[in-house]
Amino acid sequence: MNITTFAKRLCLLVPLIVAPAAWAADEMALPASPQLAAKAYVLMDAASGNVLVENNGDQRLPPASLTKLMSAYIATKEIRRGQIGENDMVTVSENAWRTGGSRMFIKVGSQVTVSDLLHGIIIQSGNDATVALSEHIAGSEDAFADMMNKTAAELGMTNSHFMNPTGLPNPDHYSSPHDMAILARAIIRLDPVHYAIYSQKEFFWNGIKQPNRNLLLWRDKTVDGLKTGHTEEAGYCMVASAVRDGQRLIAVVFGTNSESARASETQKLLTYGFRFFETQTFYQKGAELAQAPVWKGTTHQVKAGLAEDLTMTMPKGQLKKLVASMTMNPKLVAPIAKGDVIGKVEVRLDDKVVHSADLIALDAVEEGGIFRRLWDSIRMFFYGMFN
């Protein structure tokens, strides 16, 4: 035997044995997902990152003003890094002032705070505000577009390429519903303070009050973001997120034919997801799940855990059927660094693996002294003979 296997049920808070009748009562038949009047769409659970529904989810399409989600994400990231401040004054260039399309109505040569520009980008979808802030951060739109593409690569947005910060049409400017869901998830998880801006229904600037174009903010009290977009080429697009009973979903819709349609089609996705799926975090990252034996080290064992939360989204009634098994490398030899992969967790539904994750060392183990190393070398020799 060359592995040590520990098997346990994931659902530690429910009885280990459940009568078949109880299973049947909890199960729910999963109906077909809604077919939307849209070019492409994705429904994602924000906690697990699982895609629950998709149609052409990785198709490269013009994202229109959904692009501004990336522009805002970079801006808030620069604020968190201390590279810019929310109260910094930004001088509006002629290039920003002249940018067409939706506008915040900032004036050339005027100074506007970073915070006000961020509100103008997120709520009013101002192209002028987006260009002004991108120039403040990177010096030019081209340099900022380079930042956008590097950030997309870091997030794993493999079907996105940005040519400008606004989403104005360009044949080499594209994204996908799946990529936009990944970006929305990052915005929600990494910066909840600035995410609150996405739920604001209107913003008043320069004597003009403009409403947020996300109609779901008025129709569904559980919706708290994110962004809409529209060009003739892209059609009407939306990224929306909602929370119900502690579960957050992200819906992305590309290419509907009207403002009302993008809202209603997005609502269909959210309704379906909340009705028929549930999410649970079984193990927290960094929590000790097991201890693995260590050879030739200063200690005999090392704690094993996960680098990320083990969170699963499944059709309602199936979470209680999941079983996890842990496999450990039995020949862990010191030194071991904190974070080294020392095993694996596999989650199964019946005989199918539905999730796997690396087990990592939660602590470092230094190399033991010469006598410890010599003695363990002898032990390992005989262990190898009989196992």
C-alpha cells in the first residue's frame, strides 16, 4: 500500500446515516434551465465559483460598458494598494472630455476626486469619467488597457482582451459571460467596501442626476449590483448579483434586444438558481483536517488542511450525499515548507468525483538531527519491504 486513506462524510453537522425515505423527501427534481433570449449567458455561485447554467459561456463577444467592471476593479485595487487616494484630485483632459457615448458630464480642465469619478463610472457608466480615471492611474488609455489585460490574465479570464477602458467598439476588444462572472466574483469578494457603490440607484453630479441602468435594483430587493452595457454591436448586456438566505449568485447575460429584456432574462437566471441550487462550505481554509506522518523531521507529524475553502454548490437535496476522502503521501520527508502539497481531497457523489483539492502542510517541518535521519532511513527501508 503506497497511500494512507482517510474517508469521512463532508456533512459533519447532519446524521451520518439517513434513512432512504428521508433522502427521497429531501430530493428535488432538477428541471431544465431556462432558455434565454440572449446570445450567451452564465449563472455562477459566488462562494464556490461553480457555473450552474451556461449557454455559449466562453464565446468571445463585445462587452460594451461591462468593460467598466475591469476599469473600476483596477481603480479600487490601486486604492487598496495606496497608489491613489479616494480624495486625490484628477484633472480632466480634453481627451476624456471629448469621449463619446454615455457621460458623467465632467468639464475639460476641471478637477474631480477619484471617488466621484468611481461613482460616475459605476452608476452613470460615464465614458468621460472612465477615461479620466484611467489616465490618472496609467498615464494613457493604451497603458491602462495593458493593465487591464494583465489583470485579466491574473484572474484567469482566458477569453477577454481589452483595447480601451470604456468598452467602445473595437474588433480586438472582447470578453465572455464566464470571464465577466469571474471578474464580478473578484469584485465582490476582494473589496466589499467599494462593492457597495454598485447598489446605489442614482448619482448626482454637475447639476445632473442620473439613474443606475440596472433595473433589477428597483425590481428585486435582493439584487445589489453590478453593471449594464449597450452598443449596437453588443446588444443589451448585464452582470447582476443577488443574495438570498446567505447564498450569492452572479448572472451574466450578453446580447439581448432591449433594456427591459436584459433585466427580465437576467431575472430568470437568478430565480432558477435560487430555487433549485444550494451552497455550503464544508471545510474552511487553514483548518486542520488531518495529520500526516513525517520522516527525518524535527517532529513526527505535520498538520494538513486546504489552501481555499471547500465550498460546493449542488442541486437541492444532493449536498447530503457527498462523501470526501483524503489521501496522504506516506513518505513525507523533511524539510517540508508551509504550503507544500502533501495530499489530496476528493469529493464524490455516488461514484463520480465532483471536486478535488490539494491538501497542504499548515506548518513547516525542519530537518531533524543526524541520528533522527539515520534512524528514519532504517525504518523507511523496512517499511518499503513490507508495504
